[in-house]
Amino acid sequence: MDTTTSETTILLVDDEQDVADAYTAQLQSDYDTRTAYGGEDALERVDDEVDVVTDFENPSQAPQAFERITGRDNYRSGP
């Protein structure tokens, strides 16, 4: 999707399209970025190539996406 200099793939998720697009614009020159507009969209876009899934405001679907990527169910929210 984007021109990158990194092998890291980040899936940026937000229900607000402008917010998700803004984060994508900031990161796309350094990372392979994907953008999803909500949890359901994120679950459709996540695959084995995604290294990081982030939803800055509402991580309700993050545990499912994490498990789908890693095969583990030990998702932690926060630092």
C-alpha cells in the first residue's frame, strides 16, 4: 500500500477515518502501514504479516486481532 523503509507492518485502527488516516500519514514513510476503520475492519485486514495492531482510543477488538496474529491469547492492554 505504501512506500516503506521498514519490514515492520503496522495496522492502525480507529473508528474515525480522519484519525486513522492521520496516523497512517505520519508512519507510512517509515513502516509498512495498513489502515482499518473500526474493529471489524481490522479483523478483516489482519494477517500473518502484521507485526503491530493499534487502536488508540478503543482497543475492543485488539485481543482478537492479537490472537489471530500470534496464535496466543495473552494480550495485554497498555504499557
